[in-house]
Amino acid sequence: MAATAHAEPPNAKTLLEDAKQNFQPIVIPPPINDSVTAARIELGRRLFFENRVSMDGNVSCAHCHLPDKQASDGLPKAIGVFGKENPRNAPSIFNAALNFKQHWRGERESLEDQAEKSLLGPASFGNPDQATAMSKLKAVPAYVGAFAKAFPGDQDPINSKNWGVAVGAFERTLLTPSKFDAFLAGDASALTTQEQAGLRKFIDLGCASCHNGAGVGGNSFQKFGVVSDYWKATGVTTPDKGRADVTKNDADLYVFKVASLRNVANTAPYFHDGSVDNLTKAVKIMGKTQLGQDLSERDAADIVAFLGALTGPVPAKYAPPEPYPDAQGK
């Protein structure tokens, strides 16, 4: 389908019907009335901002997920323990609960799996084993009671599995509905004329064939470079092989998890390698490499306007609590 430079404003009613065929609004769950679940969420929040569990004492989950960058870090590739560079860009943790798998290559099955295994990541927390990581938490007296409250009945509740469960429980609360969700709920005035034009093009060009669902992506794998080699468009010299390095299957060469586009306007740089720092350029690259379309400036601007409508407010609880004092009361 050829991109049109001067499309007429979309019919809002028809656009809404088409949008509902491709996307679902974010659903905020009701308030927690279970004390154990509430305790796990609060513990997970505390652990998310806890840096004492890393080998250098400086890295927490929040280290790569900053509130002023919509829970990304603004770097091409995340920097972890002892200044080590991660192999890929750190995506936003907001709405990560909507993803069908975690990490760019999908090698983490869930938020809980990702949180637990991050403790051993050489460029994440850098611990040699889970026991070393947990020993640091056990050295903080208040964590003994907090884990016992969150995991009643466990004889030894401070363990890496429970770390993952608690952090995952907190991360599942980090949902950021935006005015796009109001539009999906039936409020046609929630999106501007240009945002609606961008949504129309996003659907008609085929972007929504991969970027769909509640996360506007995050629910499938796809080859980056369906029509043409992605690295030639992004300018990288050493292309990442994607899932092929995980599955050892040539069919997975250059395959990655489709990124969620929620909050994308505030989470530059883009792609798995952070190789592009401009959203308009990223949109044009996707049009070319995935759809074989040379998007006009007008089309790209309209799509970028729509993508801006996917930004939601930072969750109120996304802030560090007062740290527990260590064994010396400091």
C-alpha cells in the first residue's frame, strides 16, 4: 500500500472501530485487598530500588529505569555493575507486564524470571551466585521481617525465587494508560486530528500487524529487516543476531521481540542496540525495513504524533522508599 502525503482526516467512528480490532486498552486492576499480595508489592518496590544487593553496591533495578525517562535510561546500551555495558538497550519497565516474554530476545519467560536472573547478570548485578545476593539482604535486619510478612509460612523466605516474585509483583503495578486508552474507550476527542491521522496511517500501512494489543507491541517475535537489512539502515557495523544466539536456529536470525510502543516518545534511543536516537528516523527505518515503504515527512510526522499519544503519567508509587538501615543502623 503506497503511503499518501496528504490523506484526508480520518472518520473518527470508523477509525475507532478499526483501532478496536487491533488494540486493547490498558486495564488497571482493582485495589489490592489481600494483605500478602500488598506486602509483596511493597517489598518488591523496596527491592526494585535496593542497590546493596549488587556487587559494587551501586546498582539497583531502578538504575536502568529512570522516572524522567519513562523507566528507560536514555543510553544506547545499559550500564550496570562496575560500569559494565549490557549487550542491549534497556527498555522501559512501564507496562512490561503486558509483554509475553521479557528481554529483546525473549529469553526471560516472565517479569519474575527476569528479576531473579538479573541478580547473576555479569553486567546487571554481577553476583557469582544467588546465595551471595541473598546474603546481602539477610544482613539488613528489616528485610527479615519484610520477607516473612510477604511470604508467610516460608522457613527461609529470603531467597532468590521470592526476590523475583516480589519484584515482579511491584512491576506488574507499573501500568501507564494514556489518552489513547480514553480514545479506545470511546472518547473520539481524546486524540487530536493529527494523532488520529497518524493512527489511521499506522493501521493502514501495516504497523499494527506487529505493534498491536494492549502494549502496542510486546506480544510476538519478528525479524528486524523483513524487506531489507536493518543494520544498513541503522548504521551499525556488527549486527546482533537476535534470537538465533539463544535458540541456535537459523530461522531466528535477526529475530527480536516486537517492542511495545507505550511511552516510546520518551524512551530514546531506539531499537535493541540503541542505534537511533530520533523517533522520526526510527519510524522511517521501520517503514523501509519492515514494510518496504519510503514514508513521507508528513506520514512520519503524523505517526510520531500518534506515538506521542501513547505516553502515560509516571505511576505514583514509582519512587524509592526510605532505605532500610543496615546492620549498623546507617
